Amino acid sequence: MERTFLMIKPDGVQRGLIGEIVGRFERKGLKLIASKMMLISPELAERHYAEHKGKSFYEPLIEFTTSGPVFAMVWEGDNVIALTRALIGKTDAVEALPGTIRSDYAVHTRFNLIHGSDSIDNAEREIALFFAPEQLIDYELTI
Ligand code: CMP
């Protein structure tokens, strides 16, 4: 079963959007198998965003990501990576389709509320960065 790493960023936590965002994935029918609120160290933020090192937005992104609590999650389901990215919307809120999280609630490319893994390899890497294997809960959705 496919898994993805989603992280509500400090702006989403500050604006009280955890419930709204989590609810969208729940109502879609996806399965939450791990979650925690946490503060991210600069070292963890740098490892998480390693592919962006050297880009113009990298330093401000690290500063923003470590500026306050985030809500880290692992979700599971068929095509969960593509499905969650569709619900999240494009990185730039101007380009995000109406009805997506970023279109509905974000106005800025950096302060874009939530991160979602973009591939199976990155999902596995990011999940391992944030969660120990025993923190991923194995259960069935029975309804
Ligand atoms: P995320 O999906 O977490 O992946 C990388 C992040 O870098 C992205 O969301 C944005 O927060 C940020 N980002 C990407 N492109 C830009 C940009 N052009 N300007 C500012 N921030 C960006």
C-alpha cells in the first residue's frame, strides 16, 4: 500500500488550519497512520529539503520551516501521493486550482501551508526522517 509524508507547516498551525486540512484527507477516504506536532531542528529541515539546497528560496524556507511547530503525518492508500498532491494544489497559490488547500487558504509560494511528498522514493525518505517504524500504526479501515 502506498504511503506519503504530509506536513502542515508553521503557517497552517498558526492559522488554526490543522483540523480543516486533516479533515479534507479523512473525508477523501485516506488513512492516517501516524501524526505528531513537533518543532523541527535546522538540521532536520536541511535534510528534508536537501534537494533545494542552493536555490534562492532555500535559506528562507529553512528559516520558515523551523519558525514554529509543524504537524507531521503519514497517510496511506491507493495512489495516496498523487491524490494528496491533487488535494493540496500547486506550490504557487496563484496556480493552484480552486478547491485545493493552497487555492482556498494560501497566497504565497513559501507560506503554502502544507508539504506533500512528490514521489515514492521521497515519501520513503521523508517518512524515515520524521517517524520511527513503530510509530506507523497498522490497522484496517472497516467502514
Ligand atoms: P514544498 O511542497 O514544501 O516544497 C518545497 C518548498 O519550497 C515549497 O513547498 C515552498 O514552500 C518553497 N518554495 C518552492 N518554490 C519557491 C519559490 N519560488 N519561492 C519561495 N518558496 C518556494
